[in-house]
Amino acid sequence: MNGITIDTPEIPSVFKSKDGQRQVMELYDRMLRQWPVEHQCLEIPTRHGNTFVIASGDPGADQLILLHGAGSNSLMWIDDVQAYSKYYRVYAVDLIGEAGKSAANRPPLLGPAYTEWLVDIYAGLKIDKATIVGISQGGWIALKFATVRPARVDRLILICPGGIIRDNMPFVVYAFTLTTMGLWGIRRLVKMLFADQPVEESMLEAMTLTIKNFKYRLAIPPLYANEELAALTMPTLFIGGTKDALRNSAKIADRLRRLLPNLTVDLIDGEGHAINDTTCTTLPFLLTGKDLDLRN
């Protein structure tokens, strides 16, 4: 692909054991068979490792890239992809170094690596310009790309993204402690991440299995400078939960409002860091560009 040569040393697994990785991948394959629309599984070579992509929707439609959060994979979009695929060619991308089917490589958070990674994905998918939806760490990566290559981002949707304000470190420490307390602690953490939002048992089981077996990256994504965020002139939607224990959504909204000229904000009452079913807000934003209060 465009002369890219993959020549990297062997990278340690991001899973705690081979058996744990097998269990998570078996769950991935079972859930992928339930993907609600016709799809293709693609493997895109990049200079930072091969990347697994689930492609859905009309190949001739405008293009939409979905970037999941840390400790997760593209299956988190399984309830959203049908709605998106009605209007877009959708690419759900497994982040490198996370709990999916992409390479285990974890490039430095500082520097150009993640921009290079998405540039290579664009090239592999033959994308010139796309809309990007990113949640949490995926939101941080979306920001990384958009601040450096703004002309290649049509619209930007950020769901509880990193990089805008400092993370709540007491919660980070408590969350790590819960992961060491067996299944009770892990399930307690999952419910904290969702706050007042009900959690389906199947989702609770999937997240519990992944957290139990995944080795989280301990590095904190760096904050973006004012001048970097001010480069985001494309229509941008920020979605946050009022009970996000990791990042204060109101403070994120305040900073973005000061710097982004074309911003829409949706703060969802009672929801936490893990937010599902956002298409009732994202699709009207994407299709009309109007700042609508869709939840009141």
C-alpha cells in the first residue's frame, strides 16, 4: 500500500495470557456474526501495524470512521452501525494496541504516530475526506488527526474525549483497584462507567471478560493546546454524560465552547463515561448540521 513496508520487532501481547486472548477473540467472533448489516472485514497495513476494519454500508456513500475507546474494540458500535449505514459507508476501526484484532503495537502518545496511523488507514481505504466519530481514547485520536489534518475531516463527533481537560486521577486509581478485586470489582467498575444508564447483561458480561483479561495502557493522553483546538473549524459535536466519573463533561464543554467556532454540545443527564445509543443526537447533527436540543 503506497510503498509502506511493515518491519517491526515482535510486540508483546496486550492480553494477560494466551487463554485470555483466546476467550476475548472468541467472543469477538461470536458477536461479529451478529453484526446487524452486511459487512466486510478488512485488514489495512500501516507503518504502525496492521489494522482490522469492519466496513458496512453503500461503498458509494460519504464515509464515516468510528473509533472506539481504550480496552474495547469495534463491537461497541454494534447497536449504532445499522443507523449509520443507512447514510454512510461506515468503517469501524479497531485501534492498535487495544482489545481488538489490530496489531498490539502501542506507539508514543506524543509525536506524529497516531496521525500517521490514520493517514495510512485513509490511504488503504482510498478515503480523501471523512467524518470521524470517536469515543474516549478514540476521541483523543480523532482530535489528534483533526488538529493536524483538518482538511481531511468533514465533521467531527467527540464522545467523552480525552485531551481536553485533565482526567480525574482519584477515579483512575480507584478503577485500577477495582480491576484487582475479582469479578465483583470489575462488574462494579462497569456499572460506575455507565452511571444511571441501564446495562444489558450481555454487555456487562462482554466488558467483564475484556477487563479481566486485558492489560490497560497506563499512559495518560496529553492535553491539546488552545491553538491546536482552535484549528477545528469543521462542524463538531461534543457529547458527554453529566455523571462521567473520569472527565467532567461540563468543563470539557466550557473549554471547547471558548475555542471551537462551529460547536454543538449535548450533555446527557445521568449518564457516565460509557455512553450508548447516541445516534438520536449524532445523525440529526450529521444530516442537518443544526444545533438541536434532541433530548428535551
